[in-house]
Amino acid sequence: MLDTNVARILQRFFGIDGGKVKSRSPELWEAAERVAPKQQVGPWNLGLLDFGAAVCTARNPRCGECPLQQQCEYKISSEVNSRLIAELS
């Protein structure tokens, strides 16, 4: 089962639209299978759960504190949108 918190991290990082029922999204499952370790997946999954609770939260994610912000599609697109809004103002 693809946990909601893990799905949110994958969705944001890779810029995937997981739809309403993220646990059934083939794109999110494929991303999870690509990045998950082949062994000891339990500790990896628990680490992502903690990361989702502390940094990549559902509301008000702490992108500025994220060690993955340089590669994160969500962070990158948020910065681009902020610049465009500032230029139009």
C-alpha cells in the first residue's frame, strides 16, 4: 500500500499528478518502485513518513528547510510562479 504521506512526497518531488486516490495512481507506484531500496524498505518508508510529518507537510510545507529542494519539482515550480506573480504586480 502506498501511504498518503509517501505519495505526497513523491508527487511533489517528481511533479506527478496522482489524482484523488493517490494510492491507486500507477505513476506514483512507478516512482515509488524506482526510488525505493531493494532491501530494508521498512526503515526507508519510516524515514519518508517522518520527513512528511516534519518537512514535506500536507499544509505549509517547509521547502526552505528541505534537503531535496534543489531537485524538487514542487519547490522549483513554486519559485517560478512566485517570480511571475512578482513581475506582473
